[in-house]
Amino acid sequence: MPIVYRAANMVDAQLVLDELKAAGLSARISGQYLSGAVGEIPPNEAISVWVDSDRQYTLARQVVTEFEASQRTGGAEKPCHGCGEMLAPQFGKCWNCGAWQSVEP
Ligand SMILES: [Zn+2]
């Protein structure tokens, strides 16, 4: 069972797990029960995402690489469909005109 990702926190680990499952891989997280032991184990060693077989490793790494790239950029800004204001992707609602933005995968 190869490790494909070492997560800094549970949120990251869960996001990667969701991406891997969306790609049709069977993956799991180890280390989520160790949160009570923080201080004993370096955090980025404590949480790992695994795939179930070596055959899935290459695809899993592609998914992780894309995930890491998207984390770095945070996604592109998009124009509001109501007023055209450029909005960062984390905004669900336009701060300028109040229009709700459609959430795209
Ligand atoms: Zn707007």
C-alpha cells in the first residue's frame, strides 16, 4: 500500500481522499486518530493518504499533483455573472452586487 500524500492537517487529507475517490481509486487516511498525540509526532508525518494497491499509484500521484497545483493557485478569479466584478473563487456570493455565484467543479 503506497503512500501518495502526506497531509499537513485533516482537512487537506480529506480533500485529497475525496479527489482520489472521485477518480475511482480506493484510498484511505491513516493517522486521523493520532491527533491527541500531537507533539509526539510531527504533524506532516502523522496524516498520510494511501491507495490500496501499487497499480493505482501512478494515477493517484497525478490526482495529488493536480490537487497541490490547485491549492497553490487557489483557482482563477471569475467575473460575477451579475455585475462583472472579478471574484476570487472562494466567494460564493458577489461582494459588490450580492448575486450568488454558480459553483463549478
Ligand atoms: Zn456582482
